[in-house]
Amino acid sequence: MKILHVIPSVASVRGGPSQAVIQMVRALRSQGVDAEIATTNDNGKDLLDVPLNQLTEQLGEYGNVPIRFFTRFSPNLNAVREFAFSWDLTIWLWRNMAKYDLVHVHAIFSYASTIAMAIARFKKIPYINRPLGQLCTWSLQQSKLRKQTYLNIIECQNLLHSKSLHFTADQEKAEFEQLGLDIPSFVLPHGVDVPNLIANSQAQVREIFKITDDRPIILFLSRIHPKKGLEYLISALADLQAYKFALAIAGDGEPEYVYKIKDLLEVSNLSDRTHWLGFVKGETKNLYLQGADLFALTSHSENFGIAAIEALAAGTPVLITDGVAIAPMVKQQDCGYVTTLDVEAIKISLQSFLENFSSEQTAQNRSRLQQVINQNYSWQSISDRLTKIYQELSA
């Protein structure tokens, strides 16, 4: 079976969904599925330094999976650049899409995904779409008029002609159903690779931060973006300064918004407790995930919550809002705290964590959290289920 995945970008700056498609293709190929990716060389404001217009399989940063990169139109106007227009991708899709049994399109409201679905419709190639939470209530309220116009005029027909929509959580599917569109769908979460535990990870991170064992580390690791609700976390911590803790912030974002967050930390008297890590990946990212005592993601909306799952895979409990779609699992499996997006509610959960903090108990809980993730989110089981879905939908 030959499967083409189309996504606007696989750059790490685009966050978890872009990284998930690489892991998905790698897992599918381990199941014997001939899967590959077509994408642009988008890298936020920049462009990736990668081979173009050819099949590339030896890029370790992109999982050594087969990827074709095509040039993204990159004018100075940010809105146009973000649309990820690519004439070369369009030509290649038109000439080659019929070679595939099914096309798995990731994202909507972006040229690469829109044109892939349009060409598949015209050539009658079966396709499915993973909307990446862009059909959830919060996302549709952002740039509402533009999205409603785009959805009604263009994207709705693409979605209606798809074989199915791929949601990664029941909550994402439930929010989509409020739109009243009659489209088949299935729920299949992302997988995650459970890492080996790093010896003395907490001691290593505390040495980097120059803090003592009795000071728990609260880690925020995500894009620094208004959607992620970092202001709520900071405001809640500002009321808990009688407790010992350190805040670590890992990620990057638009400079103007990052400055706003730093100003808020200064006003909240938290700057001296905050450690800015910048964008982290690989073993460095794994070290901080394992070295933290609590992972916090107080987001407005997440169609899955890959970073939170990665934290649990590292054995670290999480504090998330109910807008993060894995919240029901976190409650059911007792993997941390679930709160509403409200400063007072977040403060109550943080206070409970700080009052009951024990580094020994955190260490003992790591293997249990890893086991929960391994049982529910291993790439092997998820890629096996996805292969069966492909077979059914391409028949």
C-alpha cells in the first residue's frame, strides 16, 4: 500500500503536529506501509536548508523518512508567507498523486493542504484529513471572518468529499460535530516514543539551574503563543510566592509576545525564579522533561496535547486545562491535575502540588506514568490501527 502524507511544514518551529507526522510515517513504514511525505521548506519566518524537488531519506533531523520538500513562496508579508503557497508542490501533486492508494492530508486553512485535497477530488484519489484542531471552537473564533469565508467557499467541499476526518481525541471530534457537517470520522491519537530514563535527571537539571532539591521545578514546554495560556500560569504562580518553586520556560515565539511574557514575569516578581531555556529538542528536551517535577500547559485549546503526552512518557505528572483534549485520560489514569482556564482554579491545583511535593514520590511515580503511556499511546499499536483504516478506506 502506497500512502502520501501532505502537510504544510515539518519544521520543528511549527510544534508537535509537524513532528507527529514524521513519527507517524516512520511507524507506518515499520509496519510495511510505503508511506512518504510531501511538504514545503517552510521554517516560520525562514526557510529550511534542505534538498528541494527530490525524494530525501537521509535527514536525521526529519526521522530519516522519505520526504519531498518544495519551495514556499516567501514574500515579506507575513500573512501570505504563512499561507505556505508552493507552485512546485502543486505541479508535483498534479503529476504524481495518482501513484498513491490514499492521501493523508494534515491541516486545513493552508495552501498545501487545500490544494492537495482539491487535486485528490479532481483525480478521484481517496483522501482523509487530520484538521489539527483547526475545526475546534477556540480555533474557529480566531480570525473568525476569514476562516468562516475560507471554510464556506473552499474548505467545506474539500472536507465533505474526504473519505474521513482523522481526529486525535474524542473532545476534538465532539467540537467538530457542533458544526453540523455530515462527514465520516475516526478518533486515533498520536503515538509517542517512551524514552529510557536518564540517570539522575532531576539532579542534573537542578545543577544547571543551581537550585536545591526542595525546590520543585514546574516546566512549560511549548510554543510561546497566546493560545498556550502562559499568562494564566504566571498569574497563578504569582499568588504562591510563599512556596518554594522554580519555573522553567522552554520554547520560542514571536519576539513581541515573548517580551510581553517577560514583562509579566517581572511585574509578578517571578523573574528570579524563572529559567529561560529557549527552543530545545532531542536529548536536551528529554532531560528537561524528565528533570522537571510538574509539566504545565494551561492552554485555551489543544486538539491533542503532544507536549503533555511527551511529559507523561518521560514520567512527569502534568497540570493541564480542560481545553487540552487528553484531559479525560489524565483524570482517569490519575496522571496529574486538570483544571479550568481560570487563574484561581489553576492556583488551587498548583497549591495542592506544592503542598504535597516530594522528590522521592515523584521519582517512584515515573515508571507508572510511563507504563500508562506505553499501554495507550505506543506508535506500534497506533500505526497498526491506522494501517487497517487505510486498507478499509482505500478499498
